[in-house]
Amino acid sequence: MTRILLPTDFSNNSIEAITYAMLVYKEIECTFYLMHTYTPAVYHTEYLLGSPGQIGLGDILQENSLSQLEELKNNLANEHKNPKHAIIVHSAFNTLVEEITDTVEAENIDLIVMGTKGATGAKEILFGTNTVHVIKKAKRPVIVVPPKFEYEAPKEILFPTDYEIEFETNMLAPLLATSQQHKARINVLHVRKGYDLNEAEEAHKDQLKKLLGNTALFHEVPDNGIIEAINAFQVKQKINLLVMVQNKHTFMERLFIEPIIKKIGFHVTVPFMVLPQN
């Protein structure tokens, strides 16, 4: 039984992400944890001390949260009617990132699926703050779904890599499972740095070839930058899912801290799976 955590703030993007998860894993037995967190809009010390003006506010917020979760659960159950799927609602007074971390451990979650932006997400922002923090902290794979994405089965998967890390079966298991389930092709994209791979990088490439087997095609492109390479690949060949490994020393970390990203324009128009490095 696959256990999938679905954080929601009831925004359109978060509901689109939930729908995506239910469609991608429609043939898999899953328990979905539909999660919403709440805190008072004005989170003062008086709230914790129980000042008269704040008494009962937590109960009202919890009641509203649970009511919206139950309504969403019923809507999803009616829309999808999948006997392989069970939905559990989870409401908590906590920050989203902390509650995700706690729930992943407590419920032995296998995967997190969420939107790239919350209800207040600005158009010029690639990923909302919560999404970035979840990706960076999560010890499980995370799939983020861009706004207004119309569902496509992940038949063509793009997997950019610099071969700087060792690849292990556990790390790539979610990618392999998705590929096998949807009979997808994995396009491994390596951006050349102007010189040959060193001994370690060659060994890592060989590891990856063995792990992916005949599901993968390997592509080499000139060093114009990883972002430009991803964007250019999507223009030449349609992809349905982008997959990367979260590695502090490579592109994934730079993606969230370099202001130049905004200038270049990282066009994520398909769901983006981030695999934690074991």
C-alpha cells in the first residue's frame, strides 16, 4: 500500500495537484493523507497565553479546516470512485513544513504531492516558499504540480544529471516505479562541461545505465547551462514529467538560491519530481 501525503490550502493549484496524484496512481493501491494546517492570521503571544480575545479561535479554525477537508474528501471520492484508493483527512495547528515533516515520520509516508504555489502565489514566482522548504527538507520524494496543468500520463520523463553523485536503487525507486507503471521512457540529459567525464563520473553513468536498463535514452548536449538545456529539450521533445535528485552540491540547490534563475526563466510546465539523495 503506497502512502501519499497531499497538503492542501484549498487553492486551485493544490486541488490540481491532488487530482494529478489520484490519476497518476489510479492503478496503485494507495492511502492518501489529505492534510491542511492552520494558524491564526495574527499569531501573537496572547494566543498562546489564552487572552480573552483569542479564546476559542483555535477551535473555530480547526472546525473550519476539518469541514473543508471533509467536503474535499467527499468531492474527490465521488469524482474518482476508485476502490484502490482510501482518503484520510488530517488537520493540524502547525506550520505546513513542520507538520509535513512530522506526518512523514508518523505515518511512514512514501511520497508527497503538492502544488508549486499556494493561494497567494504570485505569477512571477517559480515555487512558493512552502514548496521550496518542503523540497529542501523532505526525506521522501516530492512531486510538485504547476498551476493549470492538464493531466497527461507520464510517458516521457526527463532526468537531467551531471553524474556527480552515486545512484542507488532506493534513490531511483520512485522514478523506476512510475516508468514501469506507465511504460514510460526516461530521457537522461547530461550537459557537457567542455571536457570528458572523469573516472568517478563515468562510474556513476554506468551505475545509472544498469539501474534504468532499457527504459532509458541518454542525451549529451553542449554546455549552455542546465536551465537552458532543460528548456531547449522541452521545445524539441514533449515531456510529461521532470525528475531530478536533490543534491546540495549540484543544480537542485542552486535552483532555489540563485537570483539569476528568474532572469533565465526556468519553464516548469509539467510536474516536477524531486528525489532525495540517500
